[in-house]
Amino acid sequence: MGECKLDHSVEDVQKKLEEQAPFLSHERVQQLQAVLQADLSQESLNEWFHVLKKYDLASPEERLKREGQMDQLLGLS
């Protein structure tokens, strides 16, 4: 994914999660909602925003890649 120069707020990430929730597993949505309750760094917020951005339009291969990125951000891999 390309570098973005914008900093995204917790609210931005929460809104993006709401938009993409129908395309994510229920478990994943719950994990992300829990993560967003924590005090995240700006870098983490930006990473979460871009992993979620246009997830619904991503190819199956791209979705798998993003799922891996989510696992890394969650500390699951």
C-alpha cells in the first residue's frame, strides 16, 4: 500500500471499521473494536486505517495479505 501523509484519528479508524465490518468476520470486528479502546500510536492508527481502507474492493489474494497484516498488528503472528 502506498504511503499516506495524512494522520488518521481513532474516529477515522472506527468509521472505516464500521464501513468494512460486513466484509470481515465477526471475530475480527470484535478484535479490532477491542484494539481501538487502547491508546494507539499515530503510526498504528494509520496502519489500521490503510489495512481497512477499501477492504471490500480487494481481491481474495489482497484480502489474505491484509488479514496477515491485521494478525501482525494484533500480535497474533
